[in-house]
Amino acid sequence: MGIIHTRIDDRLIHGQVATMWTNSLRVTRIMVVDDAASQDDILKMSLKLACPNGVALSVLSIDNAAERIKAGNYEGQRVFLIIKSTDTLLKLLDKGVAIDKVNVGNLTFTEGKTKIANTVAVTDYEILDFHKIMERGVDLTLQLIPSNPSENLKGILEKLGK
């Protein structure tokens, strides 16, 4: 498949992703999957500017990404898949994209969200999505940067009674 790491991060490509994660994973391509971003030329340009030199970038809709991944278009590459939301992850899984592990890196706190970690705040809807994703056998972890320990999201939700 070529995908070596999948991350949910509502900031998409930013300093930690562009430097720490990309270098640690020895990524050759960053793939941003987000329907809105794939239609927004200004956002795509800013993502291109944030992408490290020497690393290819794809900004794709959910449908287009699923087709390309399943067709094996990224064989032999080291692809870092970045998505903005749990909803996008569920749609990729629904379309038959095989993903077995996801790092939840950053979901920004806004009013109405519950903070479950330093950089992860979620709605009740997102918690339901996390459970649906885990029921499909996907291992969800929290890890801000590669040097941080990885924490099991299921255990965190259980401790919080969620």
C-alpha cells in the first residue's frame, strides 16, 4: 500500500508534521485527504509551502484517495497519510482502504469539546467515531511527536468513562 503512518491532525501540515514526523518516518510523500482542502486552491498552495523539500505532496478528496490507494498507486513509496477528522477516517475505511493503526495527534479545543489530552479535544460525536473505528480493528493512539510515548486511546477513553 505504501502508507507507513496515518495521523488525524486538524492542523494538517505544520511544523511538527513537516519536520519531526516526516524525518522520523523517512517519508517520501505526504498525502492530505480532505474533501474541502482538495477543492481549495489557496489551502493547497499553503500546504505545498509547508511540505518539506524533497517530499512529494498529494491533496486528495476521500473518493480520489481511496481509488488511488486501492489501485496501488503508492507502492514503493513511504506515504504519510494525514486527515483532519474522524469522519474522514471512517469514510476511507468504508471505501475499503486498509488502515490498521492511527495516531491521533491534534484536535484543537473549541467550545463544546472535551479535552482528553494536552492537544486532543473532542466532541461526543468524535468519541462515537473513535469507538466505531476501534470496532473495525484499528488501533488508535495518542502521540504528539515521535519522541513522546504512544498512549492507547481506548484506555484513555475508558479512564474517562467515555
